[in-house]
Amino acid sequence: MDYDFLSNNPMLKNMSPEKLQFLMNFASTEKPNSINEMMPFLLGTMNTAKEKNIQFSDPETELLIGILKQNMSPEEAAKADKIIKLMRDRKRH
């Protein structure tokens, strides 16, 4: 996996060491390749973060999703974007 987008991301400069470590561990973990597996994987990851008292902002969550989508086909990534948009819309209402 190409980590250049992580090391060059300005969002990481002000991130706490614990959160940064969690993110780097997440980046190095083998990720699912399909949308059907992605959502449970992402929810499990977010639950693990919550157990460790780590909360991610919306932009940081976008970064996690970007990491997941790197292994997906363009079609699967488009499906993921639609599901994420639906989830956000539900969260706002």
C-alpha cells in the first residue's frame, strides 16, 4: 500500500500520538475488497477506537474511508460513496 498520502496529509500534523498510531495500524491492516465487507469492517474499527477513547472528526473519518477505498474497484468505491452519503444524511436528520 502507498502511504504517501498519509505522510503528506496536513491533517496528521496536529493529530494526537494515540490517534496517529491507531490510524497507522489501521492503514497497515488488511482491508476488505468489497462493499459488503467494508461497512462491518469500518464499524468494527470505529468501535475499537471508541473502546480506546479515540474519536475521529468527519475529515479523519474520510481519511479512514479513503484508506479502505484504495483496494476497491471504481464500481465498489462508488457504491461505498453512496452508502456513506446515505449514512451522513441519516445522521443529520
